[in-house]
Amino acid sequence: MGTHAEAMDTAASQAEDIQLLEDAARRFIQTEVAPHLEAWEEAGQFPRSLYARAAELGWLGMGYPEALGGTPAPWAVRNALTIALARTGGSGGLLASLFSHNIGLPPVLRHGSPALQQQVIPDVLAGRKVAALCITEPGGGTDVSALKTTARLDGDHYVVDGEKVFITSGTRADWLTVAVRTEPLNKGQKPGAGGISMLMVPGDAPGVSRSPLKKMGWLCSDTAHIRFDGVRVPATNLVGEEGAGFKIILTNFNGERLAMSAMALGFAECCFDEALAWARQRKTFGTALIDHQVIRHKLMDMKMRIESTRAWLNAVAARADAGDRGDKSAKGAEWVAQVCLLKNHATQTMQFCADQGVQILGGMGFMRGTACERIYREVKVMMIGGGAEEIMKELASRQLGL
Amino acid sequence: MWCAASCLQSLQNCIDWTVEWAQERKMFGAALADQQWVQFKLAEMKTELESLRALTYRACELYMQGQDVMELASMAKLKAGRLNRLIPDGCLQFWGGMGYTWENKVARLFRDGRLGSIGGGADEVMMGIIAKTMGVAKRPQRA
């Protein structure tokens, strides 16, 4: 009985936490983001001071241990924040760069030495430093085992050579979590996926050169092409062991895909909200748009996909939380398959809602300044980044033993 | 009819560029074009495009013979708007991150093409006309 009452208490306090977070997110977006967002999107970046602000609000450290400056929080709570920021008008570029540490840090958090963790993580969670994940190369993204950037051991340093592309927060990140090939240069590791390692490279290390990329969407996210020319990094910056990189990357993807699903849901809801408000206000052929049956049906098609995505996201996140609490059966291969398929479903929901939203807004939906227009441009990166849709299906079918 | 005709070549280019890219691009040790899904998706899109071409040409021919082509022209415009979304979207997916850069040709068609279902009479207006010429909807009553 005691545990049941405790569980009810926990559920009630979590619901309260979520409500407070959603209110804070809405206020933040309305007062500190919305008035400047268009200017930031034009400029290709937002002020760096926003990282410190997000840290102050307690958002950067969510889900990280207290010893490293974080606040432990379950997926249920983290997702609620992501959804609220996306729904109330945070752009994809803003969220991707402001929270790029959520893909950059987990490798160090899970596999780095205590010294490396202390060196990297607290400053990032405090908003003093920016972290980015560098995996994709010009010759391959999702096909991680094909990567060519090398790290050659030279005394107590690694020497890094190669290039990375489409790196979120890449132009100003202070810490680059870089996937490198340590085989066949060093110890006798197997070729292919086996020879990949993760290395922390300071963004200002000599030999690192970066240039911004122009994208279709996520405009205020600073996305970079990065070259490494003989970059020397202390060998102690290696994350985990040599050759463990592939496994680290694959584990990292699950969290990234779950977070992307939450983002996609928030953006879909943002489109729905804007389209509904417009349909109520806009008059065509003498009646409000909402009085046309097909418009109401469009909105219901959007709502149907939004609600199915929400239910599925909550179910998959609940299993992630159970797994994090120690339930080993919660996060097996079948769960990984669900994460992959959920990412596809959530981004398809987002695409459908952006498309229908633009259609309901009509000419306005093609104009800069509406959320539907922005989200229509932002959706493709969600269907490609973090593992393209086709790869998600391949991976899921393999996890399910097909 | 102009809206429909004017997108035939750009959609054809979109597919052609993507076929070239899929043959060039290597992934998991093989060309992207070796994946059955990629082959079928491209085949599907080309089929859609050819049906739009046939519909557009038929509307134009009848128009030149002096017939009323309100219904066929509206159908061509509707289908063109739809394919202006569907084909660049399907193609762009195969370009991966490259397709998300501003300068990419397919990315431009993805952005520009969206206007096709809105400008020159939205899809819904086309369907309204078709429904009326079919006799399933009443003629508009002016308020």
C-alpha cells in the first residue's frame, strides 16, 4: 500500500513539475525568444548568452547527475519541456543548437573518465561552454562505419586529420565530441565499425577550421563544416576505450531519436494551434474557414496523428525511464525498434501537420513569419538527421529479427 | 494549364538529378540506387509525373480544339500542386544532409514547389470547381 501511495505522490508531483515547466517555457519563448526570432534566423545564430539563460532556468542540466552540475529528471519531464518549447514557438534551429549538448555530452557522461567528465560537463551545463557532436562526414552520415577521419597516437597525444559536416553548434562549440578512426593506425583492431573511437577535441585547438553552412531550415542554428588538420589532443581526451566508438554512437542515437520525436510532436502541435486560430478568424466565400467541412476534417486528421504520436511517445519514454531506474527488460532490442519507428511516425506527423497547416493558412502559409512556413522548411532535417527514415526502417526490422 | 505545364520539366529534372545522385552515392558499400526501396520510389514518382504530363497534354489539345476544359484544366492544376510537393519531398529524402543545404537544387524545388498548391487557385478551389462540373456540388450562392 505504501508503495502505491508513494507512486501516486510521485505521479502527482511529476504532473506539477511538468505544469511549472510548461508555463516557464511559454513565458521564456513569448518574452525572450519570439520578439527576436526572425532576426536570429536571418543572422544564422542566436546570442551566446542564451546558453547561460537556459542554464539559469535549470534546463541545460536536466537529466544529468548533481555531482556534475545537473538535475536528474526522467524522460517524461524532459520531453514535456522539449514539446512546450517547440509548441509555443521555439524554432527548430534554436532548440537544436541550444540543446546540442544533449547529443554532445552523453558519450562523456556514460563512458568518459571521471577527470574528463569534470573537465567537460559542469561548464557546459552552466552555459559557459557549448558542446557539439561530430559524426557525419562528407562521404557518409548514417553509415557510421564508413567514416574516414583519423586519430593517430603520437606519444601521449592523438593527432586528428579529416573533416566533418552538418555539425550543429559547430561554428562556436568549445567541445567537439568527435568520432574518429583509430584503426588501423594504432593497436591491432579490426577494420570497419571496430576501429572507431570517440575523442574530445577543444574547438579552439590549433588545426581546427570551421565554416558555416547555409541550410533550408533551422536557420538560427550555427551548422558547420569542420576540418581537422594535424590537430593534437591529449590522449586522456579519449572517451572510453579505443575501438568502443561505434557502440557509444549507437547508444547515443536512441536518446537523440527520442528527443527528436518529442520535438516533432511539439512542432506538429504548433502547426495545429496556428492553423486552428487562423481558420477561426479567416473569412472566405462569406463564412469563416472553420465553417467549411473539409477544413474541420483537415484539423481532425492533424489532431489524430498528434494524439497517436503523444500516446506512443509517452509509452516509449516510460520504458526508457523504467530502464534508467534499473529494469533491464525495459530497453531491449524491441524497444530500440520502437524508438526508430516512433521517430519516423513523429516526423511524419510533423510533416503532415506542417503541410496541412500551410494549406489552411493559404498565401499566409507561404510567408516568412508564420510558424507553419518555418516548420514546413524545418521538417526535412528531422526526417534525415539522427538517422534517415529509410535507415530507421532497416534498423527496426533488424532489431525485430526480420 | 500553364501551372501544370510549367512544372513538368522541373519535376522531370528533379527525378533525373536524383537518379544520377543515387547511382553515384555509396552507402554501406553499395550505390544508393541498388536499394530496392530507392528504385521503387523513383519508379513511382516517374509514373505520377507521366500521368500529369498526359492529363496536361490532353487538356491542352481539347482546349486548342475549342472545347470547354474547365474540369480537365482544374484537375491538371490540382495534380500539379500535389506532385510539386510529393516529388521534391521524395527525391530530397535520398539526398540526405546535402538536400538540406540552401543551395541544393532539389531543396529549392521543395521550397518553391509548395506554392503550387496555393497560388493560382488552391487545391481546394480546384476541387470545388471539379465537384461543380461533376454536378455533385451546387453552383456558388453569392452572399
